[in-house]
Amino acid sequence: MSRWGFVGAGGIAATVARDLALTEGAEALAVGSRNLTRARSFAAEHGFERAYGSYAELFADDDVDVVYVATPHAQHHAVARPAMEAGRAVLVEKSFTVSSAAAVDLVAVARERGVFAMEAMWTRFLPLVRRLVDVVADGAIGEVRVVQADFGFPGPADGTDRLWDPAQGGGAMLDLGVYPVSFAHLLLGPPSTVQVTGSLAATGVDADAGVLLGWDGGAHAALSCSLTSRMSGAARVVGTRGRVEVLSPFHHPPAFVLHRDGAEPEQVTATTTGRGYAHMLGHVQDCLAAGLTESPVMPLGATLQVMAVLDTALDRLGAVHVDEGFPPPA
């Protein structure tokens, strides 16, 4: 049994809470928000036993085994660090942080304290995606040479929405681009080169971006994200003896189609629990039960490698991306 504390009471927290109820061995114990009324409302709606009007109160609750950080991106570092310092395991929404430097700091704290920490890249835990990884690893399409993926939709017309707000870690890359970048990393590992083009919103965050990643040996990934245009949401993995077409939305796909040279196409499906987050939540609990401090599926090293790509792309676009309170005053 793992007792969960949620930090943040917004939309993603509500979605994950509904899947927490479907996760065997999970107890919805506490929720913390900067607004006690909101915390109490969230707790009542989603079956959490306790509600706190500050994050610190939740971190001080010794009955909490693991904290799920569901605040805006720019607050992830400021929330996850004191949680780990209080001895709590953490599951931090993607993107892990806003900057690579802040991610490095969180990983250092996790390793120094010996507490479990993981980025909530739920796509990697979906049964169908695990099947895709196995198919590719077994050589069904030969050597992977190209990965293509995109994720985009028109952002809210209201320019004050968090997606446009640099103070909340807004922009296409951190909210949407993290998916295709992590998908390419899942299949090919860390790239050796990063090229990017795109545009900025009036607020200074990235509005859209095209990213070309390169690997030694010539493999490459062509990835796109956008808050200005609706994209296909599909992905393609091309190898020397075939390809895999991942149906939209590729980050939680309904199916993929395996095209092997000389064979008929084969559609592959898998059963998903709830919205799909339960697989990730169950994995976290398995790691805690086994005494692990890192996930073998989403290790901290992989998070740092993905964050380095995002950071490089954002810097080259000239986008504003700053973690709240980081680095701390000297």
C-alpha cells in the first residue's frame, strides 16, 4: 500500500486522481494547495482523506509515502526539492523542470537523500508503448533510422492562460514538445546534435518549434510542437526493414501498425486502464515496494537527457523559461 499526497489541485491532478482510484494498492491520503478551500474541494471530490492549505504541511505529514507534483512547470523545482528534503518520494509532472540546471539540482538532491524521484512521463508506461519498444528492440523493422512525431493545437485565445505565461513555464516545448522529444529518446537514446527553428509568442514563450535531432551513425528525428496549429498527433518509426505507424494521439495511442518488408501490415492494440496513468502510478508503487530510488523505465538520467534537449532548443529559440526561485539566493 502506498499513501499518496497530491500537490496542486488543477486539471491534470484531477485526471491523475481518477486513475489513482483504479490503481491497486494506492491510497488517496492528502492534497495540498496554496488555497485551503480548493484543497478541501479537491479532497472531497476525489476521496482524499486530508486537505492542507500549504505544501509544507503536506510534506510534514509522515503518513505520506509519495508526493505527486502537479503544479505548473515553473514551480516543479520549488515544490519537489523541499518534498524530497522532508524524505518524501516524488513523482514530478513533465516536463520535470523548466531548465536543465534545475533538473540537475533535483536529481542531485534525490540521489544525496536516497529518495525515489521520477518524471511523470506516463507514455512510457502504457502497455501499447511497451509493446512498441519490444517490437523495435526485437529487430522487427531493422535498425531505426528515422523517428517522426508531432503534437500541436491552437492555444487558448486568452493571452493570460498559463500556456502563454513564462512565469508558469508556458510555451509549446515544455507542455507538448516534451512528448515527441521523450518518444525519440525512448527509441534512440540521447542525441548528439540539436537543431531548432520556430517562433515566439508576444509573451516571450515559444509558440511553435521544429526540432531536428541527430545521432552518431546518421539516425535522426524530425519533431514538431505547436500552440498555433492543430497537428496530426501521429508518429512514425522507420527502420532499415520496415516501419511502425503510431496512430494519433501517439502519446497515448489506440494502436500502431507494423509494416515489415515483404509482409502484410499488422495492427497491434493493447488494453489500457483508465486514462492510462494507472500504469505509471502502479510502477511507482512497485519501485517503492522494491526499495528503488530510480525507475528502470524512466530513470533520472533519461530525464536529464530529455531536459538537456528541451533546454537547448528553448535557448536557441530565445524563449523565456525560468524556474521559480531557482537558483536560490547565494
